[in-house]
Amino acid sequence: MILTDSQLINELEKMIDVNKSEGVTAEALLSQVNPNTIDLTISGRYKRPNNINKSVVYGFTCEKERMIYDLTYWKDCFAEDFILMKPGDIILGASREYLTMPDNICGQLFTKSSFGRMFLNHMMAGVIDAGFHGVVTYELKNEGVHTVRIPVGARVVQMMCFGLTIAPDRPYGSATRHSRYQMAQLVETSKWDGVER
């Protein structure tokens, strides 16, 4: 079941912790509720890839299947007013909202249509598991031919929320599962270690 505006409003306090969010108020959150989605905004803290001349920046060595992905491939950035994305640019951004998803609700992220029409794409990893707590990392790419200025605090994605018929046995963040991004405070790069748990 997709949650509608009245249901989203009833669940807002459970889904988003205003006290842990960056510059977000309860009143502002109410204005971010749409008929069947809630808008999420972008923080001024983000990451850009460094220009590193290597043929592989993510993968495994043949000997031990050890990940060679390295945090040095990313540089930390901060924008006070706007984030500039030239054609082809990719960044990892973060929501200003700190999500506290209940065990009976999951979410799916979509690019806001206004940004989609500027060919800004929220590319992958759009599932927000039931039980997830933390800020959400966005994978953004400028697919267009023009430079896009994204104002800090802009509503760049919308989250569709789904009510689960029953809560999962192992929600995200539970002691019985490995939850790599639980309690994220900032932009998170990949923490995949090649082992599914």
C-alpha cells in the first residue's frame, strides 16, 4: 500500500527526526508532503570524485577478492549556497532530513520532476529499507547539456512510502543483520566488502 498525504502526515514524526536533521523544521516537513510522496532536500555537504588515473577504481584483486575501492577516490566538498553540476558530473549528496523509518514502512526515491526536466538524475540505490535510521545518500548525475545550479536545501528527490502488511523479521539495523549504513550522519561512499550478509 502506498501511503497518501494524510497517512504521511500521521507518520512524519516516526519517519523523520527533526532534531537530528539539518535545518529542517516540523512546519517545513508538512509543506514537503505531496499527494503520495514526501520531498527530501539536499545538504551542502557532498562528495565529488577525484581525478585519478586508474583503470579500475572499484573491484576485486584476483588473489584474495579484496575490494580495492578507496576513499581517496572522493573529495569532500561543502557548498553554502548552491552545488554546481556541469554536464556529465556525478556527485554523492545527502539529505538534510534524518530518516527513522518504522519497521512497517519502506521508501523508494525518485528525482523530482522539475530537476528531471533539467536532466538531473538520481541514479541508483533508491530503496529505503524498513528500520533504516540516518541521512540518505543521493547518487546524482547531470545527464543534460547545460550546467545545473542546485540550491542547498532544494527538494531534489521525493520519497514514496509503502506500508508493509507485516514488519520484517530482520529490519534494517537489527542485530541479526549487517546494516552498513545505519545511523549515517553524512554522505556515505560504498562500504561493500564483497560479502553479502
